[in-house]
Amino acid sequence: MANNALAREVLVNADGVIETTFYTGQYSMEMSSVIYRSWNFMEQSLPNDLKKSSASKLQAMI
């Protein structure tokens, strides 16, 4: 929890490290939020991720 709070305070706040480092500047966080709006953590779990990847296709061949 302390790490998350520190990251929010230092990295992802307005004028933070991420926003000032990326070439998109002040629009970096807005662009990130648009991209991750449809992010679904259940789809990104390891079993589901492996099913979508070529690993499941390789296993079917064996």
C-alpha cells in the first residue's frame, strides 16, 4: 500500500515523472486512461492469457 501511494505521488501525478518524461507531455495521462479504459484484469490472468496465446495451440499439437 505504501508503494502504491508513493507511486501515485511521484510517478503518475500531474507534472510527475511519467508525464514530464514522455514526449506527449501533459496529455500522457489522458492518453493512458483512454487506452486502459477497456482493460479487463480477468482477461489478463495467466490461464486466460495462455489460452489466447500460441501456448495453447502448441499444447493442442502435442
